[in-house]
Amino acid sequence: MPTKVKVVVDSGGQSVLLARREYLSAGFTMSDLIPVKHNMKDANGVKIQIDGAVLIRLSGRLATGEPISCAVMAYVSPDANYLYLSKEAMIQLRIIDPEFPKIGAVNLSQISSIDKEIDSGSVYAECGCLKRELPPNKPTHLPFDLSHENAVASMKEWLLSRYASSTFNKCPHQLLPLMDGPPIEIHIDEHAKPVAFLKPRPVALHW
């Protein structure tokens, strides 16, 4: 049966990567996988474990309501958290231009409409990221009913959405808000005798 998944678009990706968790929750089993010999690495050069491949059809609707779909081979991995779309899949779904990356592919009318949206009190800054704001006030109640089934998922989604413009705003272009208070002081005993410590401290490899 069709199922909805969270998708991460990656115009630099050469293959479609599907999280093992999403694959199993869609009703597939590990025995349904197509055995493959395929090596993948992430942006940091770390090898990605591949369980196998599966043929799936991605579908959605355009802003006009017109349906659109494409068939892809997705590589299933326990190292992924979502479904990562490749450049080719994005072209088939008309997310990007077939000649991407091409300078001047976006027309001036589209750019001017974005500028008007930013200038008209939009929640987005000139860089396209959410504007930095102070955290909202403490809520008096949760906007959803908590249960054992939805506690973690609902709380995570609500927190990420509520504090998207403040705590979780990762925009590298806007200045961080200043903190109020006296400068930090480092207190040192003026009579302390300096000691040279030359033995290196071991650090775990993953740090």
C-alpha cells in the first residue's frame, strides 16, 4: 500500500537512499531486498552500509493539483534516517531543472516575487532562512493529547516547529542575539605556581 515518508532533497546525490526503518515500516521485509554490490559514502567520506536495493515509485502532486511520479531504485541503509532523493529523481519529479546546475535557469519574475515576499513582513530573512527571534513564552498547555503511542513523535515535531526561529535556527548568515549580563570573569590565585604538564591526554577517536 502507498505510504508517506519524509524526504530530504540532495541535488548532489547520485543515488536514492532509503532508511531501513522507513523501508520496514512501509511493509517490506529484509527478504524483499535485491542483493547489490554498491559502495556509497556520505559527504564526510564515511562508508554507508547498504542492505540491498528496492524498486519503488515516488508520487506527489504539483501546485496545480496535477499528479506526478517517477520510478527509482532505492538503496536501503541502516545509516540513513530518511529517504534521500538523488539529482535524477529530483529532475523526474520536476523539483529542479533538467539542466541543473545552470546559471540563469530561474527567471527574473520568480526572483522578484521572492524579494517581495521577504520585504512584506515575511518570516524569512534576506538569505532565505527563518528570521532569528527570541524564544516564545512558556506555553500554558500542549496543543495535542499525549499518549504512549504519540508522546515522542508529537513532542519532537511540536518542539522543532515552536522553536524553529529561535533555539533551532541554524542560519549562518544572521547575527546571534547578544546575552545580557556582566562579562565572564576567570579567577586565578595570584600566588599559584605555574606547572608545565607535557603528557598528552588521550582522546577518543570519534571525538
